[in-house]
Amino acid sequence: MMQIREGFLKEAVPGAFVGLAAGLIAGGLAALVGQPLGWALVTMVALGLPLGAFGGGFGLLVAAGRLPAGRFAPVALYWLVAFPAARLLHEISVSLVLTGQVRLPSDLAGFLAYQGIVSFGWAIGFLWLHERIAMRLRSKTTAAR
């Protein structure tokens, strides 16, 4: 049972790390372009947490054998759904924190369609980083044994 749990954890960590790192970068970019520090922190958390959760979920699906590792098409299809959902959560969270009201984007269908298009670029970067981080974790685990 412990080996199964460790295996799932090893697979979930790289994806979660990539998502959290993206939130950190988004917050840093928001601060860099002159947004108030509080807004940048909200962006970091509101985008990083959903992307980290979905990234970790991707790793769990790979560990469970539901998605093949290292193939672009399954990653792209996964993020075609997950990335727009993460961005929608980000938009809602930011509006809630900054205005005190839940606001959906004015053109929700257009917003989701655009995020779906952007998700393919995200999927390429996610897959590349995920594989690099996962390889390092695997090699360290193998070396430790």
C-alpha cells in the first residue's frame, strides 16, 4: 500500500509543481507590469492553485494508467478542458477578492473558446516541464535505492 501511495505521489508532484510555478510566474508578471502587490498575490494564488491541482490530477491519471505518459494528444485533450476551467476559476476568484462580487466574463463562450485555444500552448509547455521534472524524480528515486 505504501509503494502505491508513493508511486501516485511521485506522479502527482511534477504536474502540481508546474501548475504552481505558472501561478508564481503570473503573479510576478502582474507585479512587473505595475499591478499592486496584493493583486499580483491574488493572481499568483488564484491561478497557481487550480493549475497545480489540475496538474497533479494529470499525474494521478498517468499513475493510474488512465492517460499515457509523454504523449501530446492526451495531454492536449486533458488541458483543453482543464485549462479553461482553471482560468475561469482564476477570473471568478480575482473578481471575488478584488470587488467582493462573483463576476463571470462578459462573453463566457468566447472566453472559454479562447482559453481552449491557448490551452494547446500550455499543454506543450506543461508536457515538456512535466517530463523533465518527472525524469529527475525517477532518477533520484532509482539512485537512492
